[in-house]
Amino acid sequence: MSLQFLNSHNSNIAQGPVWAASYTSASLQNSPNTPSSVFASTATGHLTQFDSTTGAKLRGLNQHTLAIVSLSTNRVGSRCLFNSLEGVTGIWEVPEGGGSNEIEAATEENVTRYESFKGKNQTGTSWSVSLHPSGETYASSGQSGNVHIHSAKTALSHSSQYDSSTPFGTPLSTLDSGRARFGMFVKHSPDGQRIAMSSESGTIYLFDLTSSTLLTTYSSHAMCVRSLAWSPDSQLLLSASDDKRLVLHDVRSTTSGKPGSAVAYLTGHSSWVLSNDISPDQRLVVSGSADKTVKFWDLAQRTCVSTAQDTGDVWSVAWKPTIPSPGQGAGSFISAGEDGLVKWWRSAGSA
């Protein structure tokens, strides 16, 4: 199997190295004119929503002097959770509507913040955040080495059920890793039942959210794991590490408290693997690396089927979250990194 992907277009502005990006689906349920969009955060503190069709900026948020290091959106792009270098977690309630010609700045009225570094919070400074699929809670990890569950409700998004006693950011529970010194990356499974956290040492911790228990640990990497990706059916977990490898884990084989094992290793990058994602049809994997390449892997064959050259470190990759229709090839995805651009890619032969 051999595949080729073409760089179809790029974002129309660059605001510093892009450290995180998220691809949302085509439209909001009540706003059919809302385009498929991508959110991107930068090392200069910018958070921007782009129109996927044209690469044009739709809206922007620039209220941080330090980098925004983590980003998580709901599927339709109406809520964007982010975390800055100093540990300020915020959620942007994105207005509905708008087209590729509309440029709108975010205002204080639709951004809510939580300062994780305040001593009274007892969760430690956060680094990575993940919004639960339900939108009711979010998870954070960082300085404590554990996973903390927080309220994600705001007066704007949950007006009919908002409880002022548990505002946005309120710590609700803690999932204890028992060993990790720093949580590098945290990610909910698409079904919302599990959450995975990677550490600076390379260990991955898998928790059950219903019982708040540690299901298993994976020790497949010898160095820091910077990115985790779930398969759409929540059965596979893929990790990307500074040891230059991607490792696939089958979470169906986990038993409470017992170490888990890898089912596949993907090797071929010559430097740190910084980002990864699994395609909506679960056939392909895309990965970005400090070796300035984007690689594509056949998940069934466990082999690299194509490589694209970039101009710098590739900090983020994400598939468009819809299965391509017949005739559209292998789908499309985005990459982003050191050059400050979000780049849209499509498989050769697709429109």
C-alpha cells in the first residue's frame, strides 16, 4: 500500500510556532452556515479559529503573554478549552454562525478562566487539559503527576443548570497515578469512559472514569510521551514519544491494576515524535516529528506508507473527524508547527 498526500492550502496568517491544533466537524446543529474549522494555539499566546475551506482567520483570542500549550475542543467547535504555560485554564464559548469573511475577536463575556497555580486549588499547576465529550467536566494534568477532574460548566453554556457553588475549574476529584512526577498529556476516550495520561518518564496511565480507578499502566517507552491519540471506537490508544517511536495499545486487554502491553510498534522517525492521530475509519495513522517530517502509517500492516517533508518541528497533527465518502481517497488532515502555519492536506486523487 502506498499513499500520497498533497498540501492543499495553508492558514492566511502566522502568529508564532503552533503548539496545538484541533479539527472540528462541518457545522453546528443549529447553524448550518458555520464552516468546518480548526483551532490553533501558539507559543506567542494566540488562539485562533480558521475556516478549513480557505484557511482564513474567523476569530482570534490574544489574552496571554505566554504560550498556550494545550488545546481541546468539543466536536462541533462551540467550546474551546485551553491551558497556558503559567497554568491558566480557560474555556472559550465560541459564537455560532459566521463565514470565512467574518473576523471577530473574542471578548471577556465568552471566556472563563481558572488559575490552577493558586495554592488553595491543591491540584498543582496544570499543563495538559482535555474536555470530556459531554462538556460537563474537563481533566487536567501537570505538576502533580495525577489527573484532576474539574467542572467545565459556565454561566454562558449551562445557564439553565449552572451552579455557582461549583464554577468553571472547581476541582471535583483526583485520579492518583501513584508514581508520575509530571503529567505531559491527558486525553479522554471518545466514549467518555476512560482517560489516559502520559508522563515525563514514558509511562502511560489508563483510568476508568466511572469508578475513578487506575486500570493499567503501559511502560512501552523509555522517554517522555508527548502525545496520545484514541481510535474513534475507544478501543486503541496510540502514544508518541521522544524515543522516536509510536506504540499502539489495545485497551480491551486491560485488567484492573495490572500492567498492560503494546500490540504494535511504529518506527521510522529520526527524532522525537511530537504528535499523532488515528483516522476516523481507523485505517491510517498520521504523526509529526522534530525530524521535520509528517509520516503516514497503515494501521493493519504496521508500516509507514508515505512521508511528507515539512520546514520545521511538527507539533500537532489531526485528521478531519469525518469518514471520507467514496471517491474522496484516504481523507484529509492538518499539520502545524514551528513555522506558525496550519497546513491542510488531502490524499492525492481526491477533490
